[in-house]
Amino acid sequence: DTGVSQDPRHKITKRGQNVTFRCDPISEHNRLYWYRQTLGQGPEFLTYFQNEAQLEKSRLLSDRFSAERPKGSFSTLEIQRTEQGDSAMYLCASSRTGGETPRNEQFFGPGTRLTVL
Amino acid sequence: LAKTTQPISMDSYEGQEVNITCSHNNIATNDYITWYQQFPSQGPRFIIQGYKTKVTNEVASLFIPADRKSSTLSLPRVSLSDTAVYYCLVGDSSNTGKLIFGQGTTLQVKP
């Protein structure tokens, strides 16, 4: 399967702990995105990369959140000192810019569900 | 980015055609109209995108009037497996780098 993969699929942690999620995009995609989704809401944009450069961060992404894409391939999203309000589904997506690709087509992974106790 | 307004929920029966309308009164000239589908515990999936008039693919049709202030997603002959949340988005993420999702429309298909 060559879709977007995310690891782990589920994470339960205690408040105050640090967690790290990994996303592996579709191999030829130059853009990678992180979103957060809470129950009953649509996904909210957090940040995106073009190759290894992080081009935009949402104001939702407090200084406890950091994302990297060191070699322009996989990405990690770290949350430090987790809070109960961080409980959500964290979605990763990737896309390829240019060519015949529809401008708003992003391919989403299955998500990582975080529960902070 | 332009906001969208769509019904919170809709019910249908298997075999019927379903039309979901979305309002986007403040759509910008360079915005595209895109629909995504999301099943529980899965990431959203791109369905269709258009700029004006009508677009059709193997899954759905998208109708966009000349003023582009609204759009209608048409799903022909729905089945139980079409039960999902459908999101209408406007924008151009190839420039802005982001998709802006609203609350979506929860479609329930009944047997």
C-alpha cells in the first residue's frame, strides 16, 4: 500500500508527558500537512511543509507543539507537557504540487488518536 | 478563506440520488470548490473539485452556478456505504498550503 501512514494509531498518555507521532507521506509528494480533529468537528490545520521547509504554522500550534520534516520525507509531530485539551485525532496529509493534480487534493492518513488522562 | 455553510445532517434511502448544497457567498476569484468525504476513524478523502459549471467523475457530480456563491454535490444512487460526513471547502491550497474544513454534512443512508 503506498498511501499515507501514521504511527502510532492510538496513544494514551498522562497529563504532562511528551508524545511524538510519525507520518510517512506518499513518496513522490513534496508537501506534508498536519491537522487536528476533535469529535464532531472538521479537521483544523496545524502546519505544513514543502520538502523540508516548514512554511506555515497555525496559531493553534502553541509552543508546546513542534513539527519536523528533516529530509523532506517523513515528519514527526511532538507535543510537550501534554494537557487534556490536546486529546484529539491528529491527521497527516500529503500532496504533490503542479501538473494535473487538483489544487485542493490532499491524501490523508488514518490518523493518530491521542487521549490525555 | 471563504466560509461555507452546509446542512448539518441529511437522511436518504438506498438507491436515491442525494444532493448536498453548500453556500459560499464570499468565494474569491481564485478559489476552487472541493468536496471531501470522511468515514468514522478515517482521514478525509477527496471526492471532487470544480471552479465553475459542472464537473463529473466516477463518484459524484458537482454543480456550480455562474455566480459561484453556492455549489451542489450530487451522489447518484447512494448505498449504505455512502453514510459519511461530507465537507465542502473553498480555497486554493496549492497556494495557501491549507484546507479549511467546516462542520460538514452527516449523511445517513437507510436501507
